[in-house]
Amino acid sequence: MLEPIINQKQKFVHFVSLGCPKNLVDSEIMLGHLVGAEYKITQKPEQADAIIVNTCGFIDSAKQESISTILEMAEYKTKGKEHMKLVVAGCLTQRYKDELIESLPEADLFIGTGEFHKITEILDEADKLKAQKSFFNLPTYLQEENAPRINTQPFYTSYLKIAEGCLKRCAFCAIPKIRGNLQSRTLPNIIKEAERLVSTGVREINVVSHDFTDFGWDLRRKDVNAKESPVTLLDELSKVKGLDWIRVLYLYPDGITPEMVGLIKERANLAKYFDMPLQHISNSVLKRMNRKMTKEEIVEILAMIRKEIPEAIIRTQFIVGFPGETEEDFQELKAFVKEQRFDRVGCFEYSPEDITAAGKMPDQIDEATKNRRKDELMRMQADISREQHQKQVGRIVPVLIEGLSEETDLLLKGRTQEQAPEIDGIVLITSGDAKIGEIVNVKITDSHDYDLVGEIVG
């Protein structure tokens, strides 16, 4: 059998994207630029002319994963093409550029968070370079609606990034120093991208930024007539024809208003889903975290959401072991979680980061205590989540079909409007037939710890 003729001038790129959905959008834009420059994407690292690792540097576990992945990809330089370039991009490089350049001689190029839109010209220039090279500027790049982008998600869904950077200055968070201050995209800019995504078959959009509720603050500060705000954005997105589901991720509680909740209640394509990282509930811990709400204000916001939208799904996350967190503080957090009965809870052990205010605080908590507190909280929440899931049994809900289940090809799988991709569970469908990307009515017949079970009706 004859071997296929390969164009010797054709260049291949292998891409690894780590971290959050916001990072994934950056990766998709890099891929868009590369494909536009006639690079071909390959799933085989050894075939690539360039391997790009878009790193995460948010907490210690993410840093470790990034380093391990870089070293894993570096092994292909000895197996692959002679001129292969290993490119390290993203948050970890922006945060630790000097240390990484010194400690990772395996890498050829280092690219910061403000340079990824220049990926093709950087790679082209790299062909002329004999030494390791780094590309860093202040992270001021802001995506335009016509930025080339390869959607790596299934054809029916996509992330939509509406801003860069962050206005908040939480004591535990390094994001403002990595990604810079808040930069919001304009409303027409975002809507045009949403319309373009819909034209390719996207039916579900997940809106991402570091804090949705601060969207437009920077633009309104410069121009009092600026129309950009969380409510106007949701209003305009909900009017995009063909956009069936709009889900917002990362709503900080201090910016959730009655007007916003009222709009989410009113519009059928706005998911009744509140992804609201609270981080803690003890007022003393919240103050040290530099969070801008008290326990009493948080409880008030939660009550308002549940009064207006009783069926709302509330997802949150907490940090245990923050510096100075006493056993009394932790027990207060446990009592709050037990009382509020959140649908979904994530919990992180505090990770001391050297460039944050909290990293320099006294009264750091030992690892054993952090681990114990996380386990206690999550064991309690597991029982609550199971009970909350059980309440879904008997409901008939729209489900977006995603294909065959990984467990068995005898079952379809999908997600409800209240199940975010890659974060929440799925719906396993035991009877009925539908095509991938369709939204069909499903009666929930059973529930497990994370997933629901149902059958297509109507």
C-alpha cells in the first residue's frame, strides 16, 4: 500500500490547554490565528512542528499540573521533528516568567497573557532564533468580535468571554497581577460574536469572565453614557435569534441586583443558574479575604434569589484554611452550608500564593487541618446534594442531547439548562431517541449523587 504524500512545507501544531474556560477561549483564539496561517492541528505531539502548552498558574495544584504537562511535552522533542518548538504560554508564564525561563531549558518560547494573539508571528520569528526567547507585555489585549477562533467544544455549545482582568482585590487571588485590571468588551462587540457563534450551529453559550457582575464598570467610568452593564448584556444576549440557552458563570454576590434576578426570571433562554463563589461566611474571615459583603448581606441576596426564582440552582464554592480561620469560623461555615442547602458546592483548601496579600498573613493554617475541614464540609454537602437531586425526580425538563454515554452506548446523555458543561453532572437517558445538539423534553425518573436519569417524552 502506498504511503500518502505529505506536503513538506505543511506545518503542524499540537495544543494543550489547561485551567479555566477563560484560558480555553485564549487557546481557541491562538488556534484560530494558527489555522488562518495554514497550520494544521494534530493530536499527535510527535508529528508537530510546534507544541503549545497554555498554562494555568492560579493555585499550587494548577501550577504543578502545568509544569508536569510541560515536561511531558518536552519528551516529544527527542522523539519528534528535529526543528520542533516547545512553546509555554498563559498565566504561569506571566506570573513566573524569570523562574520558568531559568528552570525550563527544554522550552524554546515563553509567551505571556498579553501576547497570544501574536502567536503566528512569534512562531515565524522563532524559526530565525537559535536561543530561547520570551515575549511579554502588560496584559492589555482585548478580544475583538472578528478575532479568529476555533471552537473546540461540541458544535452546539461555546464559551463567550466578555472581559479580561478583574476589578476585585481579594486577598487570596493573584488574577489581577496576572491578568491586569478589568477590561470590558463593548456590547456590540460581544453581541456580534454571539451571533457569529449561533451562525455556526451554537445553541448554548456560557458567559465567562472573572466577575460577570462588574462587566462594563470600566467603560461606564470613562463614559457616563456607556450602555455596558450586566443587565443590558443579558437583555441583548437573550434577544439573539437561535440562542436557546445562556448560562452565566462567576457571579459575585455583591453585584447581584433585583433587576438582574428579575430579568433571569423573565427570559426563558436565561438559565436559572447562579454560579456564585461565596468563599466563606464568617464575617471575620470575609474581612481578611477583602470580600465586600457581610454574612448578613449574603443571606439577604440568597433569600431574594430563592423568593423570585424558587427553582433556581445555586452553585457556590468555599475556601477552608484561610489564614486565621478558627475552628469557630469553620463551624459557622458548616452550619451555614447545612442551613442553605446549596445544590452544588465546591471546596478548596487555601493555597498560599506569594504575590497575594494573604500569602504574607500570619496565622497560616497547617495542611492537616485544611484537609480535615475540606473533607468534613464535602461529606456533609454530599448528603445535601443527593437530597437536592432527588427533588428533580418527576420533573419534565428540556435536555440538550450530547451523544452516547461513556458508560454504555445503549444510553444517550445530555444536560439540563441547570447543568454547566464539565462542571456539573449529566442526564442519562434510558429511552427515546434524539440527535446530538437537539433540545428535547425529558422526564426525570431517578437521581444519583451527581447525575440524573430520565426518558424522552412528547
